[in-house]
Amino acid sequence: MWTKKYKECLNCNTQRRRHKSNGYCLKCQPVIYKLKIANSWNFNNKQSLETFPMDVIHLKEVKFEKMKKVFIKQLENRLDYLKKREHKIITHEIEGTDLEYGFNRLASLCNPKNKSLFHGYANVFDHNFNSEQKTIIFKLIDEIESSIPVKIFNFVEAIKA
């Protein structure tokens, strides 16, 4: 699971996901790797741009730098999201709103007519489930969401930069 050198993920502090490399878990390591690559992108070094998520031929350097900043911010936000999510699980600080939002995110994947299918359920969760039970449900939601491929780069946001 984890090595003698690393007892938990350096980013999210998890021990429940396997160690991938360099002290990071299966979820954090790929993002860390992409962040390292993104930080190395250099407009004047075409070889470094081979991994840039879009063609840069028609971009001006100023636009490229803005887009690079947006992509890096998106990666940093993903790492922060993983860290906050794992913190909730580790500390059992799951609230009804966490479950409500989680169920709504899962429901949205099914394209329901009602986009906020579980709106207002936070109180139901808070009043009917104790901390341990809410943590178990949150972990189940997390397992489902973790199995869905994540598109980290939001191109629309980057192009608008």
C-alpha cells in the first residue's frame, strides 16, 4: 500500500488509495505530473509545447501565457479539491449538504429532467444519519465519482482568458 518513506499521500493525506509514485496516491500523482509538465511549457521552446492541450500555431505569446495560467490554476484546483474531499473523509466532517451535492452530481450524469433532483435533502441526511453513516455514504459517492474519468482542462475557460 504505502512505503516506509511515505505513510500517506503528500497532497491529500489519504492512506485508503494506493501509492502511485513520489509520495502521491493514484488520484493526485497524475495531476502532479500534469502540473509539472504545464509549468515547463515555454512559448519559445516548441518541444515543450508538444504536451500543450491544443495547437499553439495560431496563438500569440500573450494569449498562450494567459491560457497556460488558466490550465495551471485548473490543475491546482483539482489538487485542492482532492485534498479537501479526503480531509472530510479522514475527519468524518461530512454534512448533509455534502451528500446532497454528491447525489446531485451523480444524478446529473443520468441527464434527469430535474437537474437538482436531491435539492433540500441536506436536512434529511443531517437528521437521519450520524457522522459515521454520512461518512460511509460519502465514501460510496466518492468511489462512484472516482471511477468517472475527469476532464481537468476546461478549454472554454482557457480560451476566454
